[in-house]
Amino acid sequence: MTAQESHGIGSGTDLSDFMVVVVGAHLRAEVADRPLAYGLCERINQWFKRHGRDADLALQPVVCSDVWYVNQPPLQQRPTISLGGPGVNALSAYYANKLPSALVHDDHMVIQLDPEYVDLRVSIWGVNHELTVAALALFTDRYFDDYLQAVATQVEPHEG
């Protein structure tokens, strides 16, 4: 049995092709944040269609719950965006004191990421749905292209 199979991922699954968007398993997160995550994945797919050919790269963004993610150690080595606040997303709570803050607006909207894009973990959230939407819009306006360029060119995953 491979390490991937022992973690429930299954044989034939090449994790090197994954980029993970994590939402909380909380019902509020499932209703509000999961649709945002699917929209973000679509935007990521579009970006890679435009730019990925240059890097001969075909990353597949996938959405999963925080509970599933923390129980899949191989996925934790992949570029990861946590979406939704610490109250509904355990991964955002975990990242709270582990990632630098790129943007904090009155403690109501937070974008955490490594400004050098060496560590490809990101946390995006607001204290409610409307502010999470606004934080995601700020991320896509200010950091999205640079972040995905770093994802496309990074050779070794961050050991976190």
C-alpha cells in the first residue's frame, strides 16, 4: 500500500497536480464559503489555461473541507488557499499565528500570505460572508497573479 492509499487518497492520484482550496466543514461555511471556493477554482483554471502552457503546467484546483484536509498529510504539502474565518474553518484558525498578514482591515478582513511567495499557503477571510467576499476580491485584485505565478514556478513544496 502506498502512502497515498494509506491516507485514503487512492492509487493513481498524482498529488503533484493538486492545488487545494479549503473551506470549513461548518454548515455556514458549506453554504457561504464553498460556492466562493468553486468560483475561485474556476478562476484559477482560467489563469492556468492562459499562463500554464508557458510553464508546461496543468495544476488541478480542488475544494475540500478543513476536516478532510487536516487528515490528509500529503495534501498539506500542496499550494493551499484557506477560505473562510477561523470560527468556521479550522485551517484558517491554525494559520492565524503561522502566516504573515498581508492585509488586515479593522480585524474584520484578513489576507495572510508570505509576501515572498516561498510558502504557498494563504488564508482569506472576513468576519461575515460579505466581508469574506470582499477579502477574496482584494486577494484576486492584489495578489492572485503573483501567487499563481509562484505556484507555477515553485519546484519544491513548502515543508510546513
